[in-house]
Amino acid sequence: MTESLLSVRNLRVEFPTRRGTLVAVDDLSFDIAPGEVLGVVGESGAGKSLTGMAIIGLLEPPGRIAAGEIRLEGERIDNLSPEAMRRIRGKRIGAIFQDPLTSLNPLFTIGEQLVETILVHLDLNEAQARDRAVELLAEVGIPAPEIRIDNYPHHFSGGMRQRVVIALALCARPRLIVADEPTTALDVSIQAQIIELLRKLARENGAAVMLITHDMGVIAETADRVAVMYAGRLAEIGPVKDVIHAPQHPYTSGLMRSIPKLGEGRETLAQIDGAMPRLNAIPPGCAFNPRCLKRFDRCMHDRPSPMPAGATEAACWLYAR
Amino acid sequence: MPAETLLELVDVGREFDVSRPWLNRVLEGEPRRSLQAVDGVSFSIRRGETLALVGESGCGKSTVARLIVGLYTLSRGRILFDGADLADPGSAPLRRRMQMIFQDPYASLNPRWRVRDIVAEPIVAHGLAPDAKALAARVAELLTQVGLAPEDGERFPHEFSGGQRQRVSIARALSSNPEFLVCDEPTSALDVSVQAQILNLMKDLQQRLGLTYLFISHNLAVVAHVATRVGVMYLGRLVEVADAKTLFERPRHPYTRMLIDAIPDLEMSGKSRTPVAGEVPSPLTPPPGCAFNPRCPHANERCRTERPVPLELPGGRIAACHAVQEGRIGDL
Ligand SMILES: Nc1ncnc2c1ncn2[C@@H]1O[C@H](COP(=O)(O)OP(=O)(O)OP(=O)(O)O)[C@@H](O)[C@H]1O
Ligand SMILES: Nc1ncnc2c1ncn2[C@@H]1O[C@H](COP(=O)(O)OP(=O)(O)OP(=O)(O)O)[C@@H](O)[C@H]1O
Ligand code: SF4
Ligand code: SF4
Ligand SMILES: [Mg+2]
Ligand SMILES: [Mg+2]
């Protein structure tokens, strides 16, 4: 395999609380190569956003990295000072968050926020930065960018705000892009445009993209590989085609079955019964065992690590040999 | 049972002022600018059905939702609920019978309140629980219904993931037993397995309680699953309304066809989805005539000058398109 651009090893994220420590991300390892898009999917609350936050150094206390290593182009970044991390963010890592409203400051115009970010990261004067900002807005598909640039965030629709956040994250052409639900608020046509932009950055700049999303259609079109998370752990990881069409882990299979498909009409959707365990009540053994129809003895007390399964790797005892 | 109309929009419009700051306007001699976010939209929703609104980002879907629940005032037109005009003084009790689930689960939950208080608030406000014990029981029931645990009531919104917060806002919206729910992207923050649970739950509630939904979503596959009828919006205008099945199988309006062709392909058959041609024009300066004409393969001179009006076609569907109305294009 080529040298990875991002390497995450045995990552553990914890929340100390009055009633004990919650482990939200548990022994998670994966790599992303330059030019590669890794899709990250999984149950709501599985720890996808926290993993992203840990990588960009923005975990909110009391949340903390309790174990493991994160390397960017070979260099450890999980133990840097907040100051050093701030310099890396924006320049070498671009972050797109799940909530567009809170990543934009309501008191400043779109243009003021873009120009400020551009001035910090690129060697341009104010007028050039403004031109670049208009260009970026056009790139993410905002109509009439030269007028809308002077509007405030609340003047924009949900999807337009999200595109502004994307423009902000991409303005310094970062090496690693962590995108948390970048297209959830967007319709299919803008989605296609943003996906194309992310792919282009990966292809042309050799950037690595970590794409967290619930939208399996977006994953199918954008990602090279997919990681599936469940209860803070890696359930399955592998090439996108295999994970979608020949999932090996029982959770992944359930997930794929619950995707609504066009042309199925108004029937009840397939669902995985039950809910993901609370962080304070993760069962021993395989975290999926209470909902798994294939569980057997070993699943109840031994925890599986990812192992080769078909064309992917799955953390499931069905594949132990 | 007769399909009685619960909600009706009549020629609804809403403008926004998006002028640059006063000083810039004066210095650069610029006029005020206004944006027609919703432009002459009329439709009705029958009791017990789900009408979905779809369309590209910025086409005015959330604005329609906010006009209905009274978060924005109308620039023109009327909205009738159960036959009564929502603008009439004394219509406040009507609004109590509707609730909204917001597109942005972050902004819509008060960060300083515990989840149990957030969910309980509408119950308390409407005096729906006889005592504290009944209130606690009802909150626990609601949290369980949306796939959370009663203990989660003790936590604050920031302690939840995006999808979990969206479930809190759904529990809150259901708490006052509304008849009509406006759902703005209710499941787009949820993973597909939780989405399936929530959509099944919403359908189940609809069947049991006879709820009526206005459902806004970008995801056409989701819309195909939940909607009885679908309205397609473009640049603030309604361009097609039809039964969900008819719309997806035989779209008439060229814009609807384009949207359906652009749905991401999960089969990865190698066929890349038909890219959507062109860009949405600026809503500040919509093209004359049919707003879709710069992107439409069927546009002609009439389309560039005369604005098409929504007309009912045989079979009960409505389309605002000259080519469809002239019979130049038929079913797919
Ligand atoms: N400040 C906090 N205190 C306690 N628990 C927290 C806190 N922040 C997050 N969590 C918990 O950590 C878990 C993982 O959250 P995370 O936001 O990473 O989920 P996610 O996979 O991104 O989910 P979604 O798809 O819904 O966005 C959740 O169960 C959440 O409740
Ligand atoms: N408060 C406001 N002030 C000024 N303009 C606004 C305001 N709210 C919405 N708009 C504008 O009205 C148009 C429609 O916005 P709306 O939020 O209704 O779109 P939408 O269809 O919900 O889009 P999305 O799918 O991205 O959420 C957009 O061009 C938006 O910029
Ligand atoms: S390890 Fe056992 S319980 Fe877990 S997914 Fe595999 S079969 Fe199911
Ligand atoms: S009215 Fe003309 S431009 Fe508009 S959609 Fe119909 S054919 Fe196309
Ligand atoms: Mg998340
Ligand atoms: Mg919206």
C-alpha cells in the first residue's frame, strides 16, 4: 500500500462523567492514502463525528483522546498544543462540519468570514482575497456570488449555508479534508457538484478525504473505501463496491437493507430492530450481539477485532478460522 | 371517508430584502434588492395524507414551511387551516394543532434545557398532563417511541449526536398530539437504519392517529416511500403536483424529469447519473417567462417570454409548463 496520508491507530475517545467513564470511540484504526476518499458510515451516535473531531483536534472537553495515535503525513498530531493544531487546521486540514449554522458567525457577512480565512492562509491582499472568495462561492454553486457575498448567514437557505462552509474549508487547498455530512442538507444536483469538487481535490491535489455521511448514494459515487462504525468500534472496512453489494458484517447487511429505494412504493422499510446500546451499557463481547440474528456463544463474551471476511475486513466471529 | 382538505395555500408569496448594507448602497448608488423566495404557490393537503415538497436547494421549501407555521409573515396570498384563515385574529388556537420539525436540529433545541424539559414544554404549555407523574410518564413514552431511552431525558442537547438530537426534536413535535406536522428534512441527519425506524414510526403514527404531514426532503427515494402526493418547486414556484406513484413513474414537467434522472445510483452499474444541466439562476433575477427556460431542453420563444401557469391535466395532476400544456411533450 502507498504511504498513508492519515493514519489512525487504536484511537480511544472518552467522556469522564459522574457516573463513570463513557467510551465513545474504542480501539479504532484505519488509514487514508493520498488521493483516496474514505467513506465513514454507521449508526447515529456510533462515534463518527467524534472521530473526525479527534483528528482535527477539536474534541470538546471533557471529551478526550485517552489512547492511540493519529498521524498526518507521518507526523503525530494527536499530542500537539492547541496553538500548533490551530495552524495545521485550515492550512493542512480542512474541516466541514455537520451543522452549518454553528460554523458560521451570524454577526459577520459571508464575505467577511471568507476573506478573513483566506487572508490567514494565503498570501493575498484584501482585494485579491475578495476576488478569490467570489470565485470560491461560484465553485460551490452559489448563484450571483458577487451580490450574495455581502449577505449574512441567515439570508441563506440551509443548503446554501452548507456550501459556504465548504468554500471556507477548501480555501487553502488542504491535504486532508474531514467532511462531516457535507451534503446532507443539499439536494441531489448540488450534491453532485460538491462530490465532484471533493473528488477533484483528491485526484488533482492528492488530498485525502474522510467523508462521514448517512447517504449511501453519495458513498457509492464518491468513496474508494468505506468504514462502517457501530457503538464506537469499527464493524467493517473495505472497498466501496464490496461493502455495499456484498457486506460481510451482519450490521452492515442490515444497514444496506434499510436504504429506501426508488420504485419500491409506500411499503414499510426494512429495519434493524432494537437500538444501538447506550455508551454506559455496551454488552460484553460483540457490541452488536443484542440485535444480531446470527450471534452464537462466542459473541457473548469475546470481542471480535476486524478480520478478513470476503473482500473486506469485518469485526465478526463468523469469519474466525 | 371523503378526502377533506385540511390545509390550503392560495397564491402564497414571500419576499425578502437582501440589500447590501445601507452605506454601501449609498456610496455605490445601488438600489434595494429583494428576493422572491416563494412566488404564487397554491396547493392543498387532504386530511391524513402526506404531501412532499421537493426541489433544489434554495427553491423556497423551508420558507413555505415557515409561512405555514407562522414563523414568517405572508407578503401575499392566504393560508387556510381546516377552513379558517390563519391570518385572522383568533386563529391562534388553530396553530396549536400543528407542529414543526426543523431542518437544523442544532439550532432548534435550547442548549440550556435538559431534554426532558424540551420534550415536556409543549405538553405543559397546552396543559395536556394532569400532574407531574403523568408528565414524566408521557415524556418517557415519547423518548422511547423515537428510539431514545427515558434516562436520556436527564441529558443536555450537546451530549447527543446529530441524529439523536433530531430524534429529540421529533419527540418534542409529537408531544402535544398535533394533527398536522410540518417536517423539514426530518431524517436527513439520520443514518439509514434509524431513518427507516423514524419513517416507519411516522407512518405508523399517521395510520393510528390520522396525522397529516407536509414533508420536505431532498432525498427522492425517501419521498417516494412516504409521500401520497408530491409538489415540485423551482425558484419559488410550484411547477408540478401529482400522486407520488405517478410522479416518479411518469414525470411530466421537464424539471421533474431532470431531478429524477439525477438520483444517485446505488447499483454502481457504471452508468453515471445524468448530470443536472446548468445551474439554478439567481433568485434575485429570475429569467423572464418560465424560470426553468435556460436549462430546459424543450424551451422555445413562448417559454422565454410568457410565464406558464399551473393547470390541471387529465388524471388530476398539475403542471406549469407550456410544452406539457400544448401537448409538445407527453408522458415519458
Ligand atoms: N459531550 C458529550 N458528553 C457525553 N456523551 C457525548 C458527548 N458528545 C457526544 N457524546 C456521545 O458520543 C457518541 C458518539 O457521538 P457522535 O457525535 O460521534 O456520533 P455520530 O456517529 O457522529 O452520530 P450522528 O450520525 O448521529 O451524527 C454518542 O452516543 C453521543 O451521545
Ligand atoms: N430570512 C431570509 N432573508 C433573506 N433571504 C432569505 C431568508 N430566508 C430565506 N431566504 C432566501 O430565500 C430562498 C429560499 O430559501 P429556503 O430556505 O426556503 O430554501 P430551501 O428550499 O429550504 O433550501 P434548502 O433545501 O437549501 O434548505 C433562498 O434564496 C434564500 O437565500
Ligand atoms: S460477532 Fe457474533 S454477534 Fe457480532 S456481528 Fe458477528 S455474529 Fe453477530
Ligand atoms: S415552460 Fe418551456 S421552458 Fe418551462 S419547462 Fe416547459 S418547456 Fe421548459
Ligand atoms: Mg455526527
Ligand atoms: Mg430548507
